[in-house]
Amino acid sequence: MSIAPFNASTYLGDRNTANLVGLKSRLDTLTNQLSSGKVGTTYGSLGTGRTTSLSAHAALSALDGYDAVITNATTRVTLANASVTQINTLGDGMRRSLTASNSSTIANTPQVARNSLDAAVDALNVDLAGQYIFGGRATDSPPVAATDTMLNGDVAKGLAGLKTLISEQKTADLGLPTGSGRVSSSVTGTPANTVTISEDGTGAAGTETRANFGFRLLSATSSNATAISASETTDATAPPVTFTLAKPPADGDRLRIAINQPDGTQSFVDLTAKASSSAGATDTIPVFATAAEAQTYLNTRFATSPVASIQAPTDLGVQANFGTGTPASLTLGVNGTPVAGDTVTVSVAMRDGTTQTLTLTASPNADPTSTTEFSLAGGPQAVANSLSQAVTNALKGAASTSLAASSASRAAQDFFAGSQSAGLAPRRISTDGNGYAEAASTKTVIWYTGDDTSSDPRATATAQIGANRVLNIGVQANEAPIRKVLAGLAMIAADAGTTAVSGTPEAQRFSALADHAGTLLVSNNTTGGVPGIASGLGLAASTLSDTKTENRTNRNALQGSLDGVENISAEDVTAQLLQLQTQLQASYQVTSMLSKLNLVNYLS
């Protein structure tokens, strides 16, 4: 370290020089401020305002990021909402068309349904910059198969389509070769004057069949109980279904159990094997070390449930064991003398929750093939025989019309409930025809190939629109309301249509098909169904718009605080600059005069 020498004679000169340098630096600063409009070019030049500037810039940068997310999310939600609205419009339009075609059959209705199904597939395969938004988390490929593949299958890959499934379901429900919907009528008693109507099937095979196929026998009434008495129905019985497994489900394996509901419909319980399964979870099954432990768990869990079928991956070797039950039955006793106009009404139910009423009217000489009349010719035994034959005819007629339509509806709903997850493929009829196959089919078209592992489709895509705000904007083509509309369209598109005259069996069949499809296509409420999805997406779009408006307001406030810290008034700077220029000019002039001062000049 060294100390510079002090020379008293140069002190004033050094001081003046330092003052001039300071004034020049101040002049440069004011000039830069005037040209840029900013206080300074570094945070250090802002003084105490640097903290405000740093935090405001960080907040503005975050808002820019949120706005970019909101812009992308808005586009996605808009596309999704447009597609969902299109699905609802197509379903509603098809329903109105079917209602109109009920009174006069329309040959081109299936083609109209096919065109609508094509449009629905296009709507569900919409993409945003190469990302398919209706596939949930799977966005790299179209989530929905082509219409032709859905309906006709993929011959090259040996995959069956919806038409095959409908045909198999009809055969199983009709109970060929009799075709009476697995309910039969016969004359019994001594003397043979009692008509016994009973559901078909004996042994465990019969119990399984009655759990899944054909009519359910409900009741019978007689308008003239003195002549023809109708008994109460003896309800069917069935022991609990038990399961056996060749190996326990591994983590991620999925099983589907169908349960018969009181109204005759079936519902699915889909289970996923999880090592972390919680005790109260309704959609999981724990991972067990042995098959015995797994089957004990399943048997205990479904001990009181009217199980109809179970389906699992082939390698699990799952079997559903049906015990021997008894079919439902009732009797019609011809105990007196019926008169013309007396009626007997038999009620049956179908497996989709709908019912069918068969009314038979006594006639002096009825056609033996009639589905609506029985003959009074002869004594009680002859009347019983004619009534039994009329019941059989009526059952066959209803089976080929209403039950066939119900079969198509069930097959379509099963098809669209299918998933690419092993174990959740569309159900197929077992090889013995008594029930559904326990091993999940690998020979059936999977119409939806997107993600199906999330319990909440909205959660499959999210948008971070604020520091603590995450908006769920995901959609999936396999959401239940969308599946219903697709099933309604597809079951009509898969049919050959008809040009039959109104009132004929073929026209009645198509009318029943239209009725069943119409129930699937109804979505005229805003709290559920397809409109419910559209309403949720509309709410998301509104939230995005409101958030963007809020961000704009926040940005203006932050920008205002920045302007107060970073910007400077041009008028103030100009005034300071003029003052400084005057001061600097005067200093230069004085310095110049002092620099020329000597003893001669001073004395003179």
C-alpha cells in the first residue's frame, strides 16, 4: 500500500476537475434517461425500487406463461365442445328420424344412421396440432376405430364386429331352434286342461342361461277367472355364483363382473388388481399371493350379489360356477267354459329392463298359427291345447320382434362398453351357448383405443391457469353418455332395414328396434348425458375466459407499478438537463479563466 503525496498547491485544481467529471457523468445519465424514458439500465440504478421491479417482472412473466396455457386450453376446449355438441345433434336427429319411421318404415334409415355414425367418429377423432383430444392421456393416434371396422369387423385380423355380436346375442336370447325366447308352454295335468308356462333350462347350465338370456316370466291374468284361472308366478331360484381361478390377478389385471339388477338390466363392476388397494375401494381388488386367496375374496365380496357373468384375462383361468336353480313358472287352468272375447294376458320381461305384454283373445275358430287368439272349439282339453299353442306363437312373435330388438340393443351396449384393457373386451357368448365366456375375447374389434384407466375423464388433461389453479379439461370418447349415443346409432346402422308394410312382423321388428335405439339416443337434459359433458366444457371455457380477463387486469396493475419505478418524466429530466448544462458551462468558463491566471495577469 502506498500513500499518494499531498500537494496543497494542486488541491483546488483537483477539486474543480472532480466536480467537472461529476457534472459530466450526471449530464450523461440525464441524457440517457431522456432518450430511453427509463430511470436506468440496471436494477442497481433503481435504488429502493429495485425490489418492486424484480417482483413485478416475475409476476408479469408468470402471467405470460398462464396466458399461453389459457390460449392453448381454450382452443382444445372449443374443439371438444364442438365435437360433443355434434354428437348430441346427431343423436337427437336420429331419434327424431326413428320416431317418424315408426308409423311408416323407411328403407334408408340404416344408411342415415351409418352416415351419422361416420360423422360421430370424425368428431371424436378430432386433433389439435396432431394430438387427439378424445383419447384421454393417449393422444398420439385416433382413439376411435373406423365405422366399417366397428360394424363389419376386421377380416384380415380375424376380429368380429358389431354385426356378429348382434347375431350371436339374438341366437342366445331367442333360444333356437324353438325361438320362443327360452320360455315354453305345455299342457299338463289329469285331465290335461292346465297350461304350464315356464322358463327353460335345467341344472347349472339352465341357471346360467336364465341369468343372462331370453325372456323373464313375470305374471299372467285372466279376464274370466271362473273359466280360465291364472296362478301366481313361482319365482325362479338360483344359488350364489362362486368363482375359481387358475392364478391370482397380477397388479394391473382387470376383471368385469355383470350383476343382474331388480329391473332386469345388468350392470358391470369393473375391478383392477392393485397392490395398494384400500379396504373401502369399490373398483379394485387386492393382489393376492395365491389363486385360492383371490377366489375366496371374490366369493365373499359377491356372495349376496345376483352374478350373471364374469370376464377376465385368459391366463387367469377364471370360471363362474352356477348351481342348480329352479325356473319361474305359472299355470293357466281351463276350469270352465270361456266365451268369445275372454282374454288371457301374459307378461314377460327382457334383459334390458323393458317388458312385453302378450294378450290372447278367445275366438270360436282361431287360426292355429295366430299370435293373438286361441280357439274355443272342443272341450276344456282342446281349449287348453289351443291356448298353449297361442302362448307359444305369441312368445315366438315377441321373440322375433321385441326380444330381437332388445338383443341388438344389449349387444351394441356391450360392444361399446368394451376396452382394450385385457379383461374388459366386449362380452362374447360362450361356446356352449349357456352364458358369456369367462375368458376375455381377443377376436373382437376394440372400438376405442384411447386411455381408459382414469376414473375421471376430465382429469386426463389439465391446464395450469394460475399459481394455485389447475383446470381439468380432458375428454374421452368412451364416456358413458357418448357410448350410449354411439350404441343407438350403430345398432340401427348394423340393421338391414325394411320396406315391409306397417303391421307386418318385419315392420314390427324394425319399430321395436327403433324404440330401443331411441332410448339410447335421448340426451335432452343438461345435468347428465351428452349435454352434461357439453355443459361442463362450456363452464371450463367460461373459466378460461374469465381468468384471462383477470390476468389482463393484473397485468395492467403490475405494469403501472413498474412504470412508477422504472420510467421517468421527460419534462423533469429536460428541466434538470438544462439546469445542469448551464451549471456545467459556467464551471467550464470559470475553470478556463483560472487556468489562464498568473502573477502578471493578477497584478495587472
